[in-house]
Amino acid sequence: MKPNILLITVDQMRADCLGVLGHPVVETPNLDHLARGGVLFRSAYSAVPTCVPARAALLTGMSQRSHGKVGYQDRVPWEFEHTMAGELAAAGYHTQCVGKMHVYPARHLCGFHNVVLHDGYLHHNRKKLNNTVDAHFDQVDDYLTWLRQTAGARLDITDNGLDCNASTVARPWHMAEELHPTNWTVTQSIDFLRRRDPSKPFFLYTSFVRPHSPLDPPQAYLDLYRELEFPEPPVGNWVDREAAEQGVSDPTAIFGKLPRRRLDRARAAYYALITHIDDQIGRLLNALQEYGVSENTVILFASDHGEMLGDHHYFRKALPYEGSAKVPFIVSDPGGRLGLRQGSESNEVVELRDIMPTLLDLAGVPIPAAVDGSSVLPLCRGEQTEWRSYIHGEHSYGALSNQFATDGSEKYIWFSQTGEEQLFDLKHDPEEKTNLAGIESWNDKLLAWRRRVITELTGREEGYVRDGRLVAGRQPLTLLTAAARD
């Protein structure tokens, strides 16, 4: 029988927030266990690091040039012929998603047989606009319906007063721990194991909304981190420190130097949410054993993007820096049936588009021609294989609209509105403190990386390249109209 598949994703978790990587504070024993018994990818990235484009890459296996989402834009219909769940369902898998999808319309199945949905607080789902077909928000949030049925008809996901993008403020979860969305996601995932079709292999996608803000961990988890001393966040030599000193008055702001007490409180809550998720993942892994499917279930864990968390005085995502664009990526095969190099690491540069072909490959399902990603299973087995030399990433982000390219060892960044370039030696400067662009000894490297980005952008409708040169100041798009849809 084909292996069962458990895909676990979290929202906005930094790549470095794993105990197995030596993080000085955060505790993730269950994820560490998966990594030590599987393969940990040290250079995994989200090419367009916000929720919507990242999930397009994950669910379709396409690059941003193919799926067309090069920035964040809600309310764009998903019209993709081939999806990860759809291909697995067609191959005989019983498919289920629990948690966050962040597609449009919100109840689009994207090939799943069923979706038990909680996207968190999405502004467009809470405000019905004129001449739209959007459903009322409680029709697109199964968690909210469950919460009201379980704990009180007047409860809402906004009751704690924190905005969904308030990455600089934190407070404890205000209800019983078992009512937290993280617990609910695992409770519903376990319920799928109870009622799945036992005659078919299953594909379960457990998709957590946290540690994306609101930063609201249960009190017990916040207490784990509240009194700890945290290291100073990195601040590069390229940062406008004078502008940062003006502070952050808006809790959803993306740049500014926070008072240390407020920053540490936000970091404590963020780490607490990760440990809370880790414990609930442990609960789900235990349920796999109880239902007798652990040895025949392959697990892939990843995040859709990261969180700057005060690095260089930035917060949230959409930026090309490691805190925002780099993600955790683990493949684990507890039963040992795939021949993975258990306990190994890979430094090859991988991206979210590689998840769909990896899962199809391990299930023995043909990979559609529309898929741009590649299966990472050969890397997991230590096989000699040709692999990409770098990935190209980007994000439309107003004045901070950016293009980047990296091989995991070096990174080139071009800010398309100003023309500013940055180059980082990630091997010796993983925190990206020193911009090497303009340093003579790095000029050849800078030119080589610039040429790669020029190659990626040549022919793009924004007009970023003219006569073989990058052109600053062109209007960035969030959607490419010429992108493929099949």
C-alpha cells in the first residue's frame, strides 16, 4: 500500500527557531526529533514570502513566474488545473486539510475531499464589500463556529483585542488552552484519523495559523520565556538607525526600534507559540501511533515564510532577508521505507514549490508538466543528482519592493524602486550584518548575481530589464497577467 502523507505547515515561523539548530532560547523537542530521524534542509526559502503567494507555490508546485503571484493580494480566484491534493486524490488518496488554506474563494477545496477551515483573521472575510459573492465570515471559519458551539455564542476570534498583523504586541490567550486555534487544529486532525477511509492511503494537511500574530500563547507557554534574557537582534551596517530610533507607535508597523521591554515581550510570545505548536505536533504524532499508522506515514514539515522579529529593526515578512524568506523544512520517514538518510542535513537550496513534487514522488504519482519544483527525495537519499544552483525570489512591497537570488551561501538583493543593491556572505555573515555591495573584492560576485536576476526578470511585464540592465522605479505588480494557469 502507498504511504500515508502528513504535511504540517506553520505560518510565519523563522527557519532558525529550532532547538536542533542550536537556537539559544526556543524549545522544539518534537520537531527536533523529526529532524534527527529525518532530513533537515538548511537552505529552504519562500520565494515570495507572504501567505498568499507562498501557498500558491506550495499547493501547485509552481514558481511565482508561473502562478503569477509576486506580491500579496487577496480576493483573486484560484484557477489552477493541477494541485497537490487534486493529484493525490485522483491517485486514490483520501485527502483532508485542517486549518489554514488562504485561497479564494475561501471554501475552494483546491482538490481536497474536505477542508475544515480556519484562516485566522482575514480582513476581507470580515468586511462584506459591495457587489461581491463573499460569504459571511462565520461561513468561512469552521473554528469560529466550533468555538461558539463549545464555549459561548458571543465569543469571537477578535476578543483579545490584538490585530492579526500586530507583530510587536503580545498578551496571553484569554480562554482555556484547549480552545486555542493551535489545539483545535490538532483535535480536528486527530478526528480525521478516526473517520478516514481505511481502505485508502491518506493525505492529511495540518496547517497551523500560528506563530503568525496575534501573539497570544497560552499562559503556561508564555511563562516559559517571560523571564529569559534574549540576545540582541542583529542590526546591519546598512540600516538607517536614525529612522529606526523614531520608534514604532503602530503595532502593525514594519520598521522601527522598539523599547527593549516591548520587543522582549513580543519575542517571548512568539517563541511560546512555537513551543505550543511543537507540543501539539507531539500530540498528533502520538495519535498516529495510537491509530497504528505511524510506521506507514511520511511527514513533511515547513513554514510558508518567516518573521523578521526585530532583525535590523524590521517586523513581519515580505522582505528578502533571512528572517523573512528562509523557512524550516524537514522530511521524516518513521517507518524507514523510503531509504532516507536519517539524521542527515542538506545544504541544497530548496523552495516551497518543491513540496508538491516531493509528495507526489513518494506516493508514486506522476508530476504534472506545469510543476516547476523538483522532488527532494533524491537529496534525502544522498543520491548524485543535478540540482538548481540558486533560487530567485521577490515581493512587491511598495517602496521596499525587492528581488533577490540566493544559493544559501550568498545572497543578492535589488530594491526595484530605488535601485539599491545588497550582497551578503551568508556562510560567514548569516545575520546579514555587512553589505558587501560596493566592496571592490566582491565586485565580480556582485556582477554575477546581478546577471542572474537580470536573466530571471528579462521579458517580465513590469519592464525591470531594458537593454540588459536593471531599471529602477518601474511600477511593481502583485499579479503577473501573463502567468500560466495550467
